[in-house]
Amino acid sequence: MPLEGNLKELSLTNIIQLNCNEMNTATVCLTYEDMEGVICFADGSIVHAAVGDLVGEEAVYELLSWPDGSFVVEQGKQSLQRTISNSWNTLLLEGIRRVDEGGTPDWGPVEVEDDVVVPEEGDEMTRLASEMKMIGGVEGAVIISHDGVVFASDIEGNAEKEGAVAVFVGNAAKEVGENMKLAPFDWGLITMGKDRMLVVERPTFFVGLALGDKASPALVSAEAAKILG
């Protein structure tokens, strides 16, 4: 029986993460106002998408920008077309970048472990964010829980959007590391156009640091580690 719902209850971001992480073959049909779209998965990869005159990756980005709508997920239904070759991680990150340029819809929470502990010391989180921004080469800082709750920020622009990037990258890196049996994720760098963000992980939160053009990620991560203890 197909899974049906509303994108405000289960975001397209989470639908993509769920089907890709579980290596599903499925077709997701989406409707918003008078528009209809489709995203197809094969063994955990996005292989096809279409909406209006758009096909492939551009269709994915358009569907990710929808602020509302309904969806129907048909498990096991395969696509006869393959119009997408990029990984789902790459598609979501590019989608976040484009949303930042054109507006911010509800991305929904990122699925994580149930045992996340939320710090109660709000003042301490605020102090940490301020100290992080004072590191040479850092232009802004956001501290966010593994499930997307912004604890504190000292950054220009949309702190929740920047935090969403940090959470997505941190959780994706952690999952890849576990699957490939690599060393635990400590920090990573993401580049979106001219913007760079350093993501540092701690047991109950991520730290996202917006870097200047000449900032060294290795040096900044070392200084951040000293502050975090």
C-alpha cells in the first residue's frame, strides 16, 4: 500500500534521506497547487526526477523548493529513465545552496539518534558561539544539536539555514565513516560557491564555522578544539 502524506509533516528532504539510506527502489509522486512532480529511486540512488518542463537535477532542485504539497511513495516501482548521475548528498547540498539564494522553505528535521541530550546552559552556548567567531579567519558561528535545534549563533544571515548545512554534512560524514569503518568524524569542510563552512562535531551538537577566504580549516579546527575542550 503506498505511503501518502503532506510535505509539512514529512519533508522531501527526509523522504530522500529515508529512501536513500534504506537503499530503496521507489517512486515518489508530489503535488503542489496545480503542479505535479516525480522523483525516482533505484537501490538507494536518485535516478530520475521531473516537474513541468524540468527533468533531472533541475527538477530535484525545483521540487526541494516547494514550501508545501502532498506526496505518494510507491515502493518497488522502478523508473524507465535515468536522468540523474550525481549522488543524493550532492543534490541536497546544492538544493540548500539554491534555497538560500531564493528563499528558505521548511526543510524539516534531520533524522538522528533518539538519545540526543540538549544542553540546558543557553548562556554557555552563547559564550561558545561568540568565542568561536573570534578565532582568526572565522566570520560566523552556529551551534546546533544533531536534530537541528539551534542552541546559539553569532553569524550573519539565517542561522537555521547555516545550522541545517552543518547538521546535514555532519550526519552524512558520520554515516559514511561508519559504513566504511573509517576513523570517527571530527571535522569537515564544505564549499558552496564562494562560501566555506567548517563543521566540527561534539557528542551532542555540531559547530558550523563560516570561514573567510584565507582561513586555514586545519588551523581553525585546532583552535576550535581548544575552546571546546
